[in-house]
Amino acid sequence: MTATAAAQTFRHGIHPGENKELTAGRLIERMPFPEEVVLPLSQHLGAPSRPIVEVGEKVYRGQIIALADGYVSVPLHASATGRVTAIAKRPHPGGKPQEAIVIACDPTSPQTLYNEGALSWEHLNKNEVLTAIQNGGFVGLGGAAFPTHVKFSIPRGKRVQFFLVNGCECEPYLTTDHRIMLEFGDSILLGIRILQKMLGAEKTIFGVEDNKWDAIRSLREKIPSDLPCDIISLESKYPQGAEKMLITAMLQREVPSGRLPIDVQVVVSNVGTVAGIGDMFAYGQPLIERIVTVTGPGIRKPATLMIPLGTRLRDVIDHCGGLTDDIRQVLLGGPMMGTPQFDLEVPVMKGTSGILCLTQSQAPSRREYPCIRCSACLDACPVFLNPSALGSLARSAKYEQMLAYHIMDCIECGSCSYVCPSNIPLVQRFRVSKGLLRMKQAKEKARTN
């Protein structure tokens, strides 16, 4: 089976080099447990988890060690059996130290699950399934880390016609989802069956980019006849995996500005999240580990690893042979939307899809030049904004005026920065601008309340 010329897609976008060959053909390996894991209480959007263990306490792999502190929050589980040695601020991928539970792993433990066993789902109602998903600590594994139970809670008066499973993985270098689709097909299909029933969706549609033809073939061969599920081959283009782009490409529906996929009767989930939920119901395993692509020309032994959450980047990099001498940058995620890291003591978290190690030649220092009004950014923007005008307003700190140009619709994909011949860091300025606008809106809301 080869890529088809009829592959579906959306308008605009870009075609960066894929660079997936370093890990696309490598089987997932399980990384050995490190000496200690560092589990930040803030690993998801929303309220951080609230600790329920104490320093000196022994904990077991899969045991809840912090509770959800509100509706938009999830519990945190021990990713390894061991003893709690600290509950204190530790380096965090977000840049500022955050409260974390530190566990010294027990080298004599077989690291079996705290409460292993299948969860019966056939007779559970929707709320019971959602509660199980929240108790499992699940968040979106595509990078956003939004609590899954919140995303799957359908507002009154809304309905789900299609459940879309996102297997695009359009970020260059990353092959995490690709390997999941090849090696965890049964888990994915169980997750689809459970979630489709819970959502009341008429059908599940699986979107996979056509550069993953082997995953498309493997999944099509596994789909049982009683499961209403189709697989659609999508054009390999960035950012094909963004929710709104995916919906447009697969269903030719457009999510209106300021609205959500449910407003067009759609719910979207990353394939890794679906597989994880399938595993939870099959084996009773909460979200305590995840598959991560460790790649790039700056790492000596690229690999796709199953890593216990809380494992420090330094331990992962050492396991993969260390960094090359000409290393320039280490990012969590891919080159388009990844976050550069300044401390290798930060841990792998729930939203960590990749560890990308770039050398000087891939990430050189670039001089910024004035905008030449070439319109390349307009042609690239998948949500039809005017990045040039927005960039000018951001540079002048005219943040309020940016609202008139729909800055809040920006999905921060970085396509505009990628194509800019003047090397203007447009997406970085947009992120800062949106953050400042949200802070201002929150302060105004607090004053009125």
C-alpha cells in the first residue's frame, strides 16, 4: 500500500522536512527505572494535583499520590514503587520550578502495578466511564495535556456525530504516535469501542497522514466488523494534526471562531490517549508512563522509549548514549511547537511527546530583519490570520488592537515563523501577547466579581 494522491487535507499550511527516519522503524523499548522520579503536581492544564502522601512514606507503582484539586484537574500516580524523599519545588519544563513529589525508586521491587486487573466497562454509564478516566489521571497526550474527562464531557443540548482519532503526528522528527499505531493496535481499538459508546457517537473516523502507510494498513486489518470505524489517509502536511485542521480535512466542517469541535458535533482525541484508556480498562493501569521519541542529530542513539513519568531528561539522554559535542538545543516536543529546555534535570511529564536534540547546524542563531511584506506568512497560516500585521502590533505592544485581528484564534503552530525570510519570531511574540491578554482579562473578571 502506498500514499494516495487523493489524500485529504486543509487549505494553507507548510511542508517542512519530515526527518522521521531516525526512529520510525525502531520498536518501542522500555527504559529501565531510574534511581528516582520527580513528579510535578502541575502536569496538565487546570488546577495542580493536591498531595496526599508524606515524606518518608512508601508508595507503589500506580498508587494515587495526589488528588485532583477541582473539576479541571486530575490525580497523580506514583510511576514507580519506592519511598517519598521530598515534596518541594523542582525544575519544571515550563521554566519556573514547581512543587513536585520526589520518589526514590526501590531497586529490589518488581515494579508491578498497585492494583492490577481489568475494569469492566460494558455496563458502566457515561458518568462512571468519565470518572474512571479522571481517576486514571488521563490528559491529552498529543502535547496540550488538557484533562481528558473534561474534553469528553458533552454539554447539555450538544451531541456527538463523529469521534475523530488523531493519528497525524505532523511534527517533524516525532514518531511516537506512529509506533503506537503499529504496536498497540488492540489497545487503540478497545479505547475506541469504549469512548464511542460513552460519547454516543455514530461513527469513529481515524485520520492518519499518508507517510504512515504501514500504520494505516495494520489498523485497517485489525478493525473488527462490528466496530463502526473508518481510517482516512490524509496528506502529509503541517499542521494537519491540529484539531480544527483535522476536522476540516476529514469532514469539510469549519469550527467557528471562538467555538469548540463539539459545536460541529465532533470530539477529537489523540491516538496515544485512546490507547492509554484502552490499557487502563484492560489492565487497570493509570497514566504512569508514556511513549516518547528521543531523536535528532544531537543524540547519539535515537530511540522510541516507554518512559516512567518523572524520569529526568538527563537519565533519558544518558540511556540513549548522551549528547553529541555540537549540541545546540534540547526541546520537549517537535521543532515547530516544542519548548527549549535549559536544565536537563526537568522530568518527562504527561504531555512530553518527544525529546528533540538539535545541533548547531539545525538550530543556528539567526539575525532578525524588517518585514518585507512578502505575504508568505499569510499563505502559510492555516487559520487565515494576518501574521505580518499581528507581528507589527505585538512589536509595538499594541495588544488590545491585536484582538481585532483575531489573535486568540492563533493555534501557535509556528508556520508563519517557519516561512518568514526575515527570521521574525512571530509565533513567540503571539504566545507572549496572548498570555498578557489572558492575564488582563482574568484581572478584569476578578474585579467585576
